[in-house]
Amino acid sequence: MYGKAFAPEYQGALTTLSVNSSLTDVLAEATERLREAERSGLPGEAARCGLAVAEAHRRLGRIGDADRAWKASYRAAREAGDTAAMAWALWSGGTLARQRGAFPLAWRLLGLAAELGERGGDVVVRGYSLAGLAETGRIQGDYEAVGRLHEQLLAEARRRGEARHTVWALEGIAQMHRNTGDHDRAYALFEEAARIAERAEDRRGHAWALRGLADIRSARDGDTEGALELLKRAEATCREMNLSSALAYNHKMQGNVCYRAGRYAEARALYERALEEFRAMSEPRGEALARLGLVKSRARLGRDRAETAAELAELARTLERGGLRHAREMVARAQEEFGPVAEAVR
């Protein structure tokens, strides 16, 4: 049995905030509470409030502000001698590093966060940090290495009745099944995640689950309108909560759905919007995926074949440097479809 979803990253004076609070509201209140803690000479409280500031900035796509905030939170936690708060700050920094595509740094920070969480006796930050490591490996396409960790974290979350973490794990496992071609298993897991998220009032998790369901309805069933309807529902949640990253991925998925349906002009416009959103928040993985969709849409709309091959070759090099294996495989398939790399270097 799962209880109502909660946000453990909202700590100290901010524990009354909901997992569904608008990020702009979270940022305003957390900043005010942080200033109060600093004026009162309370570094432990400043660390906890600073964590919420860092996370709000990160989820709003304000990378520089998020980077400064998590580091300030860590310094305050260290001053207070609060090991668990130090772990939470490192978790935030590691999550930001992954979002920026700095995967070696993400592995290092999240690994340290897990160690400090265990040392500080905070099982939640330890779990979140291990989940961050699992997600980093999954995003890079290393499914064999992190598949078992996802399953382990899912079992732990189910045992503790943590709805939000259960939803996260289900969605991660579902995405791996989807990417390796098992659409039926992926759909069942996304469905379970959507049910748990809805009952637990985890609107963010529910929006991501709807995105996963829409993807499979489009790819497996050819149900374009049904998929777009699910994505529009999720988009409304993303807008209400100011979920910048989730909104950009939603628009990218709408582009995917339209592309599969042969609606290339619509797909191009959606990919262009997503690309702009990803660039605004400095999210290289999303940017690369939106660029790939845009290149393919333009090719279908009659773009010069050599120009298409040249851009795909450049995108392949970018992904190779970034260590994004699954996305690199997608580019390789596009190169086979739209012309060999050799055309781009003649």
C-alpha cells in the first residue's frame, strides 16, 4: 500500500511544501527561508533550504544558479557538521551534472552522496543517490550495468511504500524495455507507474508515465491521436508546475509521434520548439535527440541529402564524445536510412 507522495528534498522549514508545488513558488519560499537562516546564523537550516533552492533552479533550467546553490548548500552543511545534508547537496549537484551531460562528474558526486547518506544514517538520500547512479547509467545506455540496480531500488521502494520512488523505478525499467524492443512489458510498467502516481498525487511522476504510454501507443499501435491526447494531458501538468525539462521532453515526444504518422511539417515545428527549450536549459541529451528528430523531419521534407548526411555525422561525433550510447545508435540508424556518412566527407 502506498501513501501520498512526498518530496524529501524539501527540508527544514520547507517540509510543508507539496511534491506538486509550483517550482516558482518553491523557489520564492525557499529563497526567503534561506535568507532567514543565514541572518540567524543557522548553517544547518541554510543547507536544507538551500537544497530546495538548488533543485528549483535545476528543474527550471537555470543551470548557473543551480550550480551555485547546491555548492552553497554543501558548504553550509559542512559548516554545520551535518553529514546527511552534505549528502543531499551532493545528490543535487550530481543530478545537475547528469542533466548537463557531465557524466563522469555525475558518477563521482552521486557516489559520494550515497556514501555520505549511509554514513549519516539517511536511507532516503542514500536511495535517491543510488537511483541517480542507476539513471545516469540508463541514460548512457549501459542497461546491463544498471538494470539490476533499478530492480533492487524498486524492491526497496515497494517495501517502504514510497510511491514517488516506486514510480521512478518503474518508469526507468519500462524505458529500458521500450528501448530494447519489449513494448508490451514497457507498457505494463508505465501503466502501473501511472496508477500509483495518480493515487499518490504525484503529478510529476504521472506526467512522465503518460509520456511513456503515449510513446508506445504511437510506436506499437500506430494510435497517433490517442498518443497526442495523453501527451497534451501531461503537457498541462508540466505547464502548471513549471516543469521545464519534462515539458521539453514532452514536446520532443509529440514530434516523435507526428513523425511516425508521416506528419513531417508538424514534427519539424515540435522538434524546433523542443530544441529551443533544451538549449535554454543547457540540456545536451535532450538537445541531441531534438536535433536528430529535426534532421530526419527536414530530410523527409526534401532537404539536400548531402546536408542531411553532414549534420548526422556531426551529431554522431557529439554523441560519441558525450558517451550517450543509445542515442548514438539512433543516429547510426538514421545514417543508414538517409545516406552513408561517406557522403558528408567527400
